[in-house]
Amino acid sequence: MKYFIHISIFMLLGLSLDAQGVWKYSDFKEKFVKQNDTVYVINFWATWCGPCVKELPEFEKSIKSHRGQPVQYYFLSLDFGENALEKANNYLDNRSFSFNSYLTTDENANEWIPLVDESWTGAIPATVIYRGNNKTFHEGKISAKQLNTYIDKMLN
């Protein structure tokens, strides 16, 4: 049975999801900087990004490793153009990934990039991991081993 992993972009301004699977920014801290036991993994990717698509199987491994634990994975496609959301999800479905993607329509990405992390150049793939006020940011392709190390540190 396919389970859905919400895909999002998290800014200090937050996100809200409309019925079409498109994320908009609002109330970030309420969404991801919660004082609970959940670790939030947010990945920025696109179908046209070679390193992004090469790392997707690594996320699938991490998802399987943390099944049943308080870890939520979110993915946000930075694809653009007509049918961008459909294109991203078709890409994932055709490769049998257990998650879907959402899309952002924010036209001012350069304004929110430093809010995700001051060190982020804006290049993708990029992943941020939150638990409460703790944050880890990783720019570039990530392995399941690296990702699991970050997650496990936050869980313990």
C-alpha cells in the first residue's frame, strides 16, 4: 500500500497546502518548529536536477529505516512550468517511490532561501532536518547513512 509523504518547503514563514498539492508560505514555525518528539525532514528537489533524482532512493531507504518512529518526510519540487506538479509526481510514481511531491508557487525564492539556512546558496538538492529548535542543514546530495545519522542524533 502506498503511503504519502508530504512534500513541502519550509520557510520561517511556513506553508499551507491547497487542494491541488501546491504549497504556499505561512506560519512556518507552527508547522515545523514544534516542541514535540517529531523529526521533520524537508527535501528540496526537481526532476531536472541530476543529483536530486539520484538521491531519491536514499530517502526511500531512510523512510524504511525509520518506519514507526516519530519522523516525517516532506519533499518540495522546485519544478516549474505547466503541469509541474503532475510531472514531479509522475516521475516518482513511474519509479515506484512510496512518496509524492508538492510544489511551491512562491515567486520570491531568493528572499526565503536565507531563511531556510544562512549558508544555503540556493543550489539543490538541499535538505533540512528539524526537531524543536534543533536544525541541521545539508546542501548537496545526501546518502541514507548521512541522513539517518542526522535523524538518529535528533531522536536521541
